[in-house]
Amino acid sequence: MTWRIAFAGAQHETNTFAPNLAGVQEFLMADSWPRLLQGQEVAHETHGMNLPIAGALAEAQVRGDILCHPLLWCAAEPSGPVTDDAFDMIGDIILAELEAAGPVDALYLDLHGAMVTQSFPDGEGALLERLRAELGPDLPIGVSLDLHANLSARLIELADCITIYRTYPHLDMAATGARCLRRLVQVLEGEVFHPAFRQAPFLVPLHAQATGMAPCDALYRALEDCDSVGSYVDMALGFTAADIADCGPAVLAYANTPELASSLAESALARLCQAEPLFQTQLVDARSAVAKAQTMSGHGPVILADVQDNPGAGGASDTTGLLHAFIEVNAEAILGVLCDPEAAQQAHAAGLGQDLYMSLGAGSGTCDDPPLHADFKVLQLSDGQVPYSGEMYGGGIASLGPSALLHVVGTQVRVVVSSVRVQGLDRALFTHFGIEPLDIPLVGVKSTAHFRADFEPGARGVICVEASGVFPCRLDASRYRCLRPGMRMGPLGPIFGQNV
Ligand SMILES: [Zn+2]
């Protein structure tokens, strides 16, 4: 028996507090991930990458009993909501490519799970609804989601099986796509998976969600212990910068009977709730973080994570709090990747080895930070096509646009400057410019947790820095309007609805 399966993907993690929208252009262009791909391009251009759709397609190849119909893959760097135009485009392309492909037995979708559009707080649910309206209720649909999904009952109702990443940093994206495909084939073979879904009553800040540390390490190990042929449990920890009713962690169990699914979901929820106090993780202001880092002994750098200006969570990647803190004490430090297209352009115009006086950072105006006015020396220039070398994105290419390595003259501080927002999660974003970050005492990265995969093993310590940015990690109930009543703002935090 050969199954005809269609493959499509469209990823966006939406920060509803960020001002910039994700329009058609943002989905068409390359950034941390490839440009929009259609038809056979999807298979060719994602081959070998740690992407869910690449893992699902590779699994299909290995099985040999699946005829693959790749339709679409696209993503935009996290930002404010997806425009209605871009959302419509995604559905239009999937349906047009499906029609061109002819009849299929099932559809696999590589989605994020935290997409908010101008019209829909539950972007993925709305997309599934549109596809179901065209394809009918019976076509098996399998969906893989990001660990930061804000799971909704509607999405679960419209899909036949869902799998969710189990690592943060997301080292298992391709594996999660492959896992989804295997469950989807089980559905095609007649397996019935009853879902059970439970939402937790507290938000977890993202810097506390890393799965290499407590309590997530144990929570995710427990999910693997639940895997069996007829049942499994997954867990999304939620994306806190989405002011929507479904924001927050949730568990999702599937089993052959509704009773077993419920019992598995209840147990997973109990484990998650029991771990609530363990999610309390410190944030340190930029000056104190730099001072603390300079006293830490050991080998390798201290990584200072500028967690609230992470472009991978919708940040502008151009705030200057940590940069100013480095300069104030003349620390031997490097910061990356700071997005400032004007500064990058001026560096290219000045030329390699030249000095120039200019303003750096804070161009987006999303925060109150002042830009850095200083003399800079242009140490390196690049077109910004950077092959990733770390485990998470290895095999892919970052598209930074015109970019440069700058030295702040009169200090020991250097900065990697880009024209496109790209999360500083891979050492290649520094080594491409001739700098091995593990040789620099203090390394500032605009990343919340993904940097840990490539930087932490060689570092003498990590500090999560609380500087300006549109991705709040210190959760504040007064910012939200649409959460579920009673939600706690972080582990054992204040309750939403009591002070707004
Ligand atoms: Zn994620």
C-alpha cells in the first residue's frame, strides 16, 4: 500500500506586544530560516535541515511506502501579528498546490502553534478551519508544533494527531516532524487517537523553559516514558508574549480510549503543576550582570543573554542596555547580533579598516534606550550569508543582509551588526566575522535560551540579563488584557484579573 501524503508548513511565533507586523514580504524573504518555498523546492531546499517538514519528508523517504507531495513551506521572523494578506496567502498556496497535486490520503502540517493574525487570536486553528472547509472533515491531518505553542481546543479538534517539540533549544524539530508522520500513518492504518487536553493555570517565562535544566529536564523525560504504540503525551510550555486566552502551558495526550487519554493528561498536568515553584529563575539587570560576570572564575566566557530583546521572540534586536553596560566598565566583550541596517550600511560605505563616527542601535524606537554615539572601527564586512555550524540550525544559512564587525574605539567592546533580525544563537554568527566567541571573556547574545545549545558547553557561566526589549520575561499582569481569568503571572506569581 502506498499512501499519498501532502506536506506543508507555515511558521510564525507572534509577540502581540511587538509593533511590527509579519506581512507577505516577511514570509517571502530569508532570515534565520529559508525564503518561502513551493512545490518540490520544499523538499530540495530543506533537505538535511533541522526543520519539522524536513524530518517528516525524510521519514517518508525512509519508509518507502509514501508518495510525497510537498506544497509550501514558509516562516517569518517572530514579530507582531501576521497580516490578513499573509495569512490568506498561506491558505491560498496550500489549497492551490493541493489541487495541482491531485487526490491525497493525508496532509502533514509543520506549524508553530503561537501564531496570532490581525483577525484571529488562534492563527493555526483558523488555518485548519479554512483547510477543513475545503478538504472536508475526514482527510487525516497531522500537525507538528513548537514547544512554545499556545495550544487551543479548536486546533486539537481539527487535527487527527499533533506532536510537539520536546527540547528547548529546539534540537528535535526534524525528529518531531518525523514522529508526527509516523502517527499520521498510524491514523491512515486505522488507529484512532482520542485527544485529551489540559491547560495549566500559570505562565512560565521562557528563560525558565530550557529543557537542559530543572524542572523541564525531568518533565520532558517523563513524556518519553509515556510513549507507546497506542498512546503518547506531549506538552507545550506556551509563548508568554501573546495576549490571548489560550496563552500558557498545556499538556496533550492521545490514546485509543478517551478514558486513557484523560488519565494520561491528568497525570502530566499534575507533574507540571507540582513543578511550578521550580520554574523560578533569576533575572539580573545589565550593570549587575556585567559586574557579576567579571568576578566569575573558570574557563571560557560568561554568556550574558539579553533575553528580552531576542528577535526570535519578536524583539527588535537593537536595544543598547547591555552594550552600554559593557562600555561603562570597559569590559573585554562582544555583543551579537545587533540589528541596525543604517549602521551596517554606513560601515560598508566607510570600508574595511576605516574609522567612522555614528549612532548605533535603538533605531526601532521600541524602547527608551539611547543609541550609542561613538567612533567605530570597521573590523570585518560581509554580505551576511552565514552558514550555521551549531546543532540546532546546522545545515541552514542565516541571511543577515549587509553586516559588519565593529570595534567601539577606545574600549575593548566589539559588536556584530546586521541588517536583518537574526537570533544570536549560533557561534557561526561570530566566527563568520573572524571572532571565536569562546575566547572572549564576556559574550552578549540577543537570545533567550536557544543560545545554550552552542554556547553553554564552552562557557564558564550564563546570566539572564534584564535589559530593555519588547519580549517581557518578568511577567506583569498589567500588560495583559485577554488571558484566562485566574492565570498566575509566572511561577507562584500574581493573578491576572486581580489588578487590571
Ligand atoms: Zn520555540
